[in-house]
Amino acid sequence: MHKNSDLSLFLSAVQGVLHSRPIAWLRVTGPDAAPFLQGQCTQDLRPLRDGQSAEALWLNPKGRILGESLVLRSAVPGQDCWWLWSAHTPGDSLRTRLEDFIIADDVTVSAEDAAWEQVTLAGPAAEAWLREALAGEAPPAPGAWLPLGGGLLFAGRRGLPQVWDWLRPAPPSAPASPQPPPGLGDLSLVALHRARLAAGVPAIPGEFGPQDLPQEAGLETVAVSFNKGCYLGQEVMARLHAMGQVRRRLLRVAGPGPAPAAPLELRQNDKRVGELRATADDGHGGWIGLAMLQLLGLDPAAPLLTADQHTVHALDPLRA
């Protein structure tokens, strides 16, 4: 892949349908569910109404990232129900993170992944079918969800346009629901992975996690509220917000030849300057990936090299 390749090509290649089991699908209920979740995650959940959602992070006391999720509110008269979904953070770890802090709260956290199916739909043909299934209504934009076939349909994959996840009760107990036609094709996991890296979105916590701060991947702009009350890790977030910058950044990178295996140390002028966190073959004789780089003192004119001498090109500006 060349240094100035059009990364949008990877986004447009994401098309089709993929049936899978959700990695994380938690149901949080109880009289104290709303204030409990509000005090645990980085996002301000108070404005959310039925049919709305928000990106949230789950931190440790030092502000490091333990997990991420989409938080969806489903309110019915007399009951407040919250759903947590993630494409990468395991549900077991999210559930443990929550239950570790339930003390006197009247809250129940239940794992629903075994009883639900995840249907990921992508591309223009999938959008057209969803409009038909929704009786002419447009598929939901980020920040919203719609009911469909006894389940919830939402746009939860940050950076990937025209990608929706439909969580619905799994057969055989599932109610009758519309079925995506075979003509939509099969959505490739490889294409999803490439597109995610091209969009600069790390998998949490596999590629970006307990050693990292949200600001190092720009997550403060999409998943952190600086106007809410106390939550775990808030003091660190406020301090970094006041400072205005961090010393490291997660950047998109690329190189020629086969993709090197990550994680892998990156060097410049015989000094360690960072780490290659994730890679994928680009399908055109090169590779793309994500790298955590120490930007202070980095020379934009000097090459970045892996320990085994793979050349690495930064696709994002090398600035602090």
C-alpha cells in the first residue's frame, strides 16, 4: 500500500451480511440502574431517552481503559432497561467490571449473548433492504436505535458508515422476523478488520487498553463527557483535559510487503519510538495498521522501522 493510498476504498469494500454471536450483550435493570451506570462510565447518560444510545468507556482509577461499549436505553412504563453492546470488549469482562462496584445498589446485570443473535449488515444493498424491513424508514444513525423483528437495530461501529448491527433473540425461541435475502452476500471479517484499521479505530482492549489513556486515541471526542458528575477515572480525565495534550498518539500506518505480526517495537534513528499494535494485509501487496508513537522528538523526515526492518509509513500527521 502506498503512503497516499485512498483509505476510503477499504470502507466501501464492506458489504454483505454476517451472522454471529455477540461478543458483549448485557442487560442492566433495577431501580438504581441509571444512577449506577452514570457513576461508572465516561459518558453522560442522563440525556438519553428510549431509542437513543451513546459511546462509553469503562476506566480504572488511573484513567486507563478497561473496556468500551455502546449504551442503549430502552425505557418502558414502570421499567428502565439499559443494554451494553461491544464489538470487541468481552461481555464477561464488562460484567465483572460492573459487578465489582455494585455495593448497595439495586441493580441486576445479566449476560444475554447466549440467547441473542447478532446480524451485521453493511453496504448500499443492505441499507436498501433495511429500509424495506423498516417500512420505508431510514436505518438508524449513530446515537439511535430502532426496533426490528423483536430486536434492536443500531449503527454501533465507530468510523464505519453504512454498517448496522441487529441484535435479535436467537432461534428457536425467536419471534418471526424479517430475513436478509441471500442476494446481499456474505460480509467478510477480513474486510471489516481492514476498514476498521483504515478508519483508525482500535479494538479495545486487544489493541488499545489498560496501558492507554482515551486521549491517546482521540476517544475523548466521542466517548468522554467533561460535564458530568463523578465516575471512576474522572480526575485523570479532567487533568488531561486541562493540560490539552498527551505525549503519545495512536496513528494509522502502512507499509509494503506482507503484514508484520503485531505487537512489534518501532524504532527511528536507533531509538525506540513506539509499538505497532495491529496490522492487516491491504490486498494490494502491502499492509495497513495502527501504531502507538511517542511524538515528542519524533523526526518526520526519518523512516520508522520495525525490529526486523519492515518500513513503516505514518498515514496521520506526526505531531504532538
